[in-house]
Amino acid sequence: MNETKLIVLRRFIYKTLFVIDQLLKRQSRVVILCYHSIENDLWRFSVAPNNFAEQMQFMKKHFTPVTLSDITLYLQGKKRYKRPIFALTFDDGYQNIYKTVQLLKKMEIRPCVFMLGTPKKANRAIFESDKPLLSYKELRSLKRANWQIGSHGSTHEILTHCSFERLTYETQGAKKNLERNTASPVNYFSYPKGIYSRGVITEVIKSGYNGACTMNDDQISKHTNPYLLPRVGIDGTHSQKEFETLVSPSVIAFRKLIKSSFLGRVYEKTI
């Protein structure tokens, strides 16, 4: 089965699960979204600006926008919300996300951008993209727009492949470099490619981060490990109708099931 047919099948499955959740009145209470590039191009991980705006309108209608710091307080039992909540994150720190600033400000959405500590040394082979990254000046501008600045490692290395010294550089080093160059606290980490291990988590904790984001699919509750925050990944293959199903509990559970099965390798490319 080719990729186009798999996407059609995916949309049918998601829609069916979404309808079931609607009938049973089930809704996710806490969601973190993950984007990469906001641009009109053919890269899978680019979402067109108009589509992104429509997706944010849907989220604002059905969820209250919060920051990652708010979610930490929620996990600690220090904040409560009557409505479902969502946080917005961007991985890699592509320069094209800068165009979303005015839209998100108007919608009172305060994202977290996970940026490299030393972007000029980015491992482009792992990135699979040569798109320009945000400058430190632009990051400082995002901070003034009430964005949070997070760390995505120093160079986007796969952390489970790093020596101890390299891992320290990718976690502690990235935090120090970003804080020095942006004059902003860097309290959250995003695992490059969503890959981590117990040792990596330990090093992230030692580095002084308050939490870390994965690319796992799961529900967020008071019992969620703050260093294993699951996110819903959004890319250019998701239509608006399909996007509206992605935060549904049964769809999230289905994605988790498939990713943990022998179909996971195919799933990563098509689901």
C-alpha cells in the first residue's frame, strides 16, 4: 500500500475514533501540540500559514491556551482549569515560525520554541532540513512577545548515542548558552527526534530543567512524569478535518498503540 492510500486509511480510522469519542462525550483535558516549520512548501513537516491559523482557531475555540509552565503547575496540583487546556510548541527553531508572532499574540497563545544552543553547529543530517534557523536576536524578540525559550540540545544530536561528556554539552551546555544569548530562563527541554533513555532523563534533570517534551502519544494527567510530557505532532499531511480529530482521546490512544507495535516503522512515515 502506497503512502497516499495509507493517509486515506489513517483519516478514516481517525474520523471513526473521533465520532466514537463524540458519542461517548470523551475529550482530552490537557494537550501539547508540536510543530516544526510554518511554510508553503512540500516538506512533510511544514504546515502552510493559512492552515496553521485555522488550526489555532479550532484549538482556541475548544481549549484554553496555556504555557508549559502552567502545565507544570497543573501537574503539581497548583493550578486548575474548568475548560480543557493546550500548549503550543515548535521544535528546531526554524526562522519561518517568526511569521506567526502577530497571529498568536492576537489569539493570546504563548508558545515555547525549542531551539539549539549552538545553531551554527547544527547536525543537518539529523535535521533532514537546510531551512534557516532563528537568530539569537530573533529569539530575544520572541521573548519580548511572551514566548518561552526551550532547549533542543546544542546541535540536535541523538542523545542516546552521546558519550557522557557530549551528553552534558547537549543538555547543560545548551541551557547555559541559550540563557546567556537570550537573557531568558530556559526551563524546558525537547528530546531531539523524541529519543531518550533513563540516563538522558537523569542528565536533563541534573541540568536544571523543570520538564521535558517527548514525541510520545498519551494522555496528560496529574500522574504524568514532567520529564516525559507527551505531544501531538502536526505536519503538512494533516487536513483541517483530520487535525480536529488528532486531540481526541481514542485517536491519541490509537497512535500510541501503533507506534509501540511492529507497524511503528511504517507508522512514523505515514501516520
